[in-house]
Amino acid sequence: MRLNPVTAIDGYKVDHRRQYPDNTEVVFSNLTARTTRRDNTQRVVFFGLQYFIKSFLIKSWDEDFFKQPKEDVLRKFSRRINNYLGPNNVGTQHIADLHDLGFLPIKIMALPEGSVYPLRVPCLVIQNTDERFFWLTNYLETILSTNVWGMCTSATTAHEYKKILTHYAIETDGSTEFVNWQGHDFSFRGMFGAEAAAMSGAAHLLSFTGTDTIPAIDFLEDYYGANSDLELVGGSVAATEHSVMCAGGMENELETFRRLIQDVYPSGIVSIVSDSWDFWQVMTEFTVKLKEKILAREGKVVFRPDTGCPVKMICGDTDAPLASPERKGAIECLWEVFGGSVSDKGYKLLDPHVGLIYGDSITIERAAAICSGLKEKGFASTNVVFGIGSYTYQYVTRDTDGYAVKATFAKIAGENREIFKAPKTGDGTKNSAKGLVAVYRDAGGEFYLKDQASWNEVNECEFQTVFENGKLMNEVSLADVRKRLAAATLSA
């Protein structure tokens, strides 16, 4: 869908221009994550602003507004608004004036992307730079929110996975080298459209390198200066699906495994769906029959179950019969067949010719439970890879971390006014900051908010000017964002 940028708004914003007090000159707003529905975290990741600026504030406004004939722009605007609201007095002169100006008179200042910061601390501020277009600041609220909150939310989610996997890798493996591959994005098919998948998939790739969402790599090359010829943006391995396994027939499943690991992929990593019929038969019989062939390969065979409770499937079910594979769990079954080594931390590492990936119904809580369960059994957490799907990345809303754009300052007829909201019927969650806002770091490096600030404080705090009068400022690369986020992960 190609948006008309001048009507890419919530409908109620159409006539806010006339609702502001007469002689309004400046409106100053901020984007803040106000609260969270997550457990055990009060900090979020900032990501997605540069995409929004490049794709919408620059490309869309330039191609679909400023470069279009003014009469066409006004005709389309009038038709849409009059069809929508009926004949009214919204008018078109303000749209004509903006077209004549030739650029968006907006300034956005923000924290560097990849920053990890506390709830209720603004990640960006936005204001108009031309007094005639005071109405434009919050006119852009809707499109700013819908393009940024989801990417911040997915980046925060991936960061939470990364913290858990890093913690357990340090405790059980002694190395975090494999963690970048331990979280693998399986969400594409379950997302609300291809663009949402690419946006969320790009956020995932800030913390991990494993992905099946190929468009996320294109996204990061298009909007964040990545280059997959020169750096590892995202990658995967050869992998099967149920149609491949079932097509060979249940009676020939063992032969399908053999063909895959010997004929089709005689070397390298191959991930094989293993639960089309009887996963425990694969774990206890097929592995034994194929052991010599697997150990003779230069590479790894990764077994992939996708059915059942992930924690019990991987770590074992204490309610299952003694000595049964169900009670042992998949990792212990693989260890009994292939063995392995012991890490410097004293935990078992599977032979490098075999591995396991679980790609269904993984959540942050289940990932933590699996890592903990493996540790309790004496296995390193790095023996397993997690396929992180749309249940994780799609099953969220703007309220997951409470993102909201709110105006906190206005200049009216030369008078500065600190504005704020504090509903008496609320619990304080929706209370806004007051006046101009600035963000600083304390002695420990943590971001904190100062409201009722001065213009000098706004301009000299941790905010950087990222967009001004139609131009992108302070462009960042994927490498920059990853480096900043990785530093926060290790210090968490």
C-alpha cells in the first residue's frame, strides 16, 4: 500500500490545527514507554527511528507530496477529508502552505538507537521549526507511533532473550560465542504482513544473527547501512520441513535421514525436522543406526522437534516412566548416543556433530526454564537453539511497553506554557512529564529524565538531532546499533 503522507493520520487529528489556542507557535512532544507488562524488566531498547525517517518523513513526503503538483495534492486531500467528514471547514490553505515550503519543518532529537533505558524516560522529542506549522508536531504522532513502537518492542524482546542466554552460557559453557546463533527468528509467516515481519526481524538481528526472515537483511541494508558482503547481518543453515519428511513416507523415514546427511548434505550443518511421527524413535533408534555416518561428517546434524512442551521435550519429564526417553529429554538422549565433552564450568557439551533446535511455542519464560533445566541436569545451555516465532514477536501491543507520544510544552503568543496530563481517575501510568524534557546519564551510566527543563538543557543533554527540516542527521549503522546494545547486554 502506498500511503498519502498528508492523510496518514488518525482521523480525529484532521482539524486539531484549529482547536489549538489562537497564536500557537510551537508544540513540543515526546515518545515514552510509560509502563510494561513484562516480568523482571524495567528497561527497553530504542530502535526504528532511522527507518521511519528515511522511509516516511523523507521518501514518502518527498515523492508523494512535495514532488506532486500542488493542485493534485490539494484535490486528493479535499476529496479524502470531505468524503470522510462531510463538507467542513478544515480547509486546504495550511496544506498548500506546507507544499510551498518544500520540506517538513520538523526537528526530532533522540537517544542513540540501540540505547537501553528505563521506563518513563523519553527516547525522543519532536517539535515544529516554523511557527506556521505548529499543528504538524502532533499531526505526525500516529505515523510515528505505529512505525516505531513495534520495532522498539521487538528489539526489547530480543534483548531479553539475549540476556538470559548470555547469563546461562557464562555459567555453564564459559563462552558466549554461540549465543548470537542461539536465538533464531522463525516469525515471518505469523506476522501481520511482510513489512511487519521485516521490521520486527531487523530488531531481532540487533541481538542475534540467526534468522529465517530474509527480508530483514534487506531492511537493514536499505535503512541501516548494513552490507552482507562485508559483515554478517543474518544467516541460517540448510533445513527441512514436515512436507519434505512426510513425502519420503513414514516407512522410509530412516532412509530419508540417511539420504539427507549423506547424499544431499554430506558436509556442513543441516537441521532436520524429527517429530513428523515418532520423535523418541528418532532419538533412540535412528541416532544409533546413523551414529557412524553422523560422526564421519564434517559438520553438524541438528534434530528439530516442534511438538509437545518445549521444557519437557528438551530437559525431560519427571512424570514419565523411569529410564524412558521422555523422562530423560532430548539432550540427554543425544548425549547417551554421541557423548561429548565437559566445559571449563563443569557442564556437558554435546559432540559437535549433533545439536538440537526447538522452534515452536518458545517464550522468554520457557527459554529461561529450559536453560535452568539443562543446568540442573549438568548440561550447558548452549546445547540447544531456540526458534523464536510470531507468538513472541506478534503477540504484543503498543501497551506491552506503554508507548505514547504526548505534548508537554507549547509556545502561544510568545508565552511558554508547560503542559501535562494527570488524570485523577488513573493510577498514574498515564501521567505525562511537564514542560520541556531532557535526558541525562547518572554516575552509573543510567539514563534519567529531567522535565521542566530549559531549551539549553534540551539541546545539550543525551539527545542528538536526528531529523531537521527534511534532512536526516547523525545517521547510524547496524554495526553502531549492535555495538551499543551489546555493551548494555553485557552490563545487565
